[in-house]
Amino acid sequence: MSELNELQLQRRHKLEQIKAMGIDPYPADMWEVNATSEEILAQFDAEKNNFQSVSIAGRIMSLQPKGKVCFMKIQDHLGRLQLYVGRDNICPDDNKAFFDELVLHHLDIGDIIGVKGEVFVTKTGETTLRVKQLNLLSKSLNPLPIVKEKDGVLFDAFSDPELRYRMRYVDLIVNAHVKETFIKRTKVVQSLRNTFNQSGYIEVETPILQAIHGGAAARPFMTHHNALDMPLYLRIANELYLKRLIVGGFDGVYEFAKNFRNEGIDRTHNPEFTGLEIYVAYKDYNWMMDYTETMLENVAMDVNGTTLVTVGENQISFEKPFRRITMFDAIKEYTGIDVSEMDENQLRDTCHKLGIKTDPSMGKGKLIDEIFGEKCEKHCVQPTFITDYPIEMSPLTKKHRSKAGLVERFELFVNGKEIANAYSELNDPIDQRERFEEQLKLAGRGDDEAMPLDEDFLRSLEYGMPPTAGLGIGIDRLTMLMTNQASIQEVLFFPQMRPENQ
């Protein structure tokens, strides 16, 4: 434990004095709440004389003692409410020590209290609770940062990202807008879940610990299971398990999955993230594009009440339909170069001409992906489906029904970032084995993101998987869009960080 500062020592001294008064600073008794600050402020009517027997609880956010009266503001989960704590109201008998000692001298900003009383309006017009009973529910031993505003300027704001992300609990207390971001995150998930459930699809759970890390091109976290004496991986994706369920007879399954990728941390990547994946039998990627448009239009309406969402300096419209353009056409549009017939060496030369770095491990798919990522992604501000990817980039995707060398895949880009990835799923077990074997060759060249061969998944396909459309969406990135946040750390309660003392 680090050395205590003066304010922390003062609060611990007050804690001991409270105990000496016979007051338990952390009582076990339940405190019955029958109203919230939001309800009181919105619904109190002086003529109706309602809210005359209120029981509420919250954290003290301001204290203004004035002789025999103390004005406070407490914060519950929905807002703040002013309290009028009068000496004679809470100590109607001759013994006034409770008010004089506890209220005036031993309560601090940050303490959690329960109060009972009646609501009235002060002479200045502020809806206020006249307190008749006050109970200390939890003594705060660390002082909160006190944010003050003068002439429109904030002082002592708790705004440093390093502190905010590390001490999210303080961030949520003093920065009211932060809680709203996470409430909207919940609405994003609820909206998606409602759309899927109304379609009749089933929410499922699949393993996080996997013997083979399949379903995506990413580096895994590795661990060891002692009882079985075998290595295991934290999943990088849940795709291969969900498709096993389609083989097993489910027509539509989805999962909100915690995934883990042993990669860098930046404004759009966190090693632990939430991915949604959904698979629907007897559909293809064209159907999934239509479904995705409807799904995201619903999310925008449910979260923000409009299909127009402000993201930085851009106003994004989630009203369907979205733009659709093939990957090769997008590269040609933004570079003037047709890469559709190029071999690996030509693609490498093209990258060099465009100033794009490459390495020997990159095959055709990676090179094309680098060109698209460097030169095209940033232009996809409004929702844009990029379709028909080269086969080398998509080892789990069905070959295109009419375009040789391509697969039936789309990615959805919004505000220059990919937020969704979808396929007409490959259900030919022989073709799938050949694709996995190509991935093994890439791994042999040093590609540490190449997919391993999963024999059990191949065995499942050999029992027969119906034609299937699959979609994956990054919930964190989608939430960033819907809440106008530029950093993924703003939509994660507890983003991954270095140890505090490093």
C-alpha cells in the first residue's frame, strides 16, 4: 500500500470518530429506495404535493454547511438531487450531536448516504428533498476530484485518459457523459439481439478455450491445461464452432463472443474485444448484405433515434441501401490501377510504386489487402460494402459463382474502418481442406496469422453443411460509431493497459 496523503489520513481519522459515535460506517442493513433523482425532478408537482415520503440513496457530490442547515447534492444512477438537511429536522429532540458531529464535521464529498424526507421547491426555484432521516451507508476514504466550472471553464477536470481508463470507477462518478456511452453500448447489443430473436435465430455459447485457434487470421494467446497436459488457445474467433451447429441442424445461430488476439494496442484495437457472429442456413452473402443494412438501420434508430449519426466531422447515414463496390473496382477507383489480373510479383511491384511496404511472407491476398487498406479504406466514409475478394484472402469463403479467382465475401466499411465481415460460407469439405493446406504454406513462409488446419471442422463439413451466410461485427467499433468516440478505450469499461508503475 502506498503512503497515505494528508486528505486520506483525515478521512481515516473521521472514520474512527464516526465509529466512536456508535455509527457503523459500512452497515449491512438494506436501504429501501422508492424514488430516483430523475423521477423526482421530472414529476414533482407542488400543487399535487407528491413525493412526500421519499427514500433515496446516493453519493454526496457537494456539501454547503450553513449553521443549523446543510445543503448537499447527492448523485444516484440517474442524476443529482439537492438535499436540505436541517438540524431540527433530523434531530427533533434535544440531542443535536448527530447533526453537529456527523453532518457538519464527518461527512465528506464521496460518502454514500441514504435519506428519507419530503420534496419541496426552494425560494430559488430548485426542487429539493427536505431530509428527515439520514443514514451513512459507506464512508469514502479517497477524495474525489472536484470538477468546478467558472465562466464556462472547467477546473480540475478528471480528463487525463491514462487516469480515466485506469480508474474507470472514478471516471463514471465525476464524468456523467461517460456512463451514457456505456448505456448506449448496451442498447447496441439489445437492438442486435432483438433483430435476431425476431428472425427466429438462437443465441448460443461456444468454447473460449480451444485446441485449435481457427476462424480468423490472427495471432492467439496460448495457455496450458495441466490436467490434460495440452496446450490451449484463447479463441480468436468463434466461426468454426458456430458452423458446426449449422451442420447439426440449427437454421440460424448467433453469439456475442469475447475474443482475444495477441496483437498491438491502438485507438481501434484491444487484445480482448467483443465480436458478434451470426450464421443463417440456406442464405448467401447477397441476402446477408440486405440483412446487415436492416440490422444497422435498426441499431441507429434504437440507440440515437435517427439514422443520421455524427462521427467526428462526418455525418453518417445508416439509412439503407448502402453503397456496394467490388474490391478490385475500389482499388481502380482510388489508385487508377487495375490489379485484377496481376500475379504476386506484379502486385509486389505495384506496392513498391505506391509506397506500400511489403515483406517476403506476403502472398497475393496480403498484397492486395495492403493496397486496399492503404489507398481505399479511408475513402469509405458512408457505409460501403466492399465485395468479391481474391480467393487467397478468404480461406473459409465459397468461390464466386461467376468470377474466377474470387470469393463471395463482403466487408462493411464506415468512417474509413471495417466493422463487419461476411461470407457465403464454404461448405465443400474437399475445397476447404485445400484452402487450409494453402494456409499452411503461408505459415511456412513466416505468416504468423495464417490459419491452422482443423481436422474436426473438416470432418463436420463432410457430414454436410447447407448453403450458409455468415457475418461478423466488431461490437466495440460499432459502439464507437454510434457514440461518436474516436478511441476504442472509450467504449470499454476496462481497456488493457500497462501495469501502473511501468
